[in-house]
Amino acid sequence: MLKQTAIRLPTDLATEIDFVARVRQTSTNSLIIEAVRKFLAQVASDPEFAKQAQAIMADEREMLRKLLDEGSK
């Protein structure tokens, strides 16, 4: 399944992406997907990111618990 998303890029960056895609004989879309996947893999292996994500998830669990408690009154 695909989700269509619009992004705004500085003109110089878009030009570079288009050029690299042409040289690699791939689409701009495929090149961006590849880059985002590599970035996400890098982020996922960052211990500081994991720590921050866990803190946010704990806050969200607490907020959900409060909302559910309020709703049951």
C-alpha cells in the first residue's frame, strides 16, 4: 500500500536529487524512498532516539489513561 505525500524541497536539493536519479537510472521517488529508509534505519539504531521515543510513549500512555479515567466517570 502506498501513501501519497507532498514535500517541499529547496530548488537546489531537488535539482541534485533529479540528477542523481537520472545517473542511477531510477526515479526520483525511488531515490527518496531509499534515502528515507536509510535515515530511519540510522535513527532506529541511535540509543538517544530510543530513550526519547520511550519517554514520549510513556507520556502518551499516561495521557490516554487519564482520558479513559475521565470518560468512565
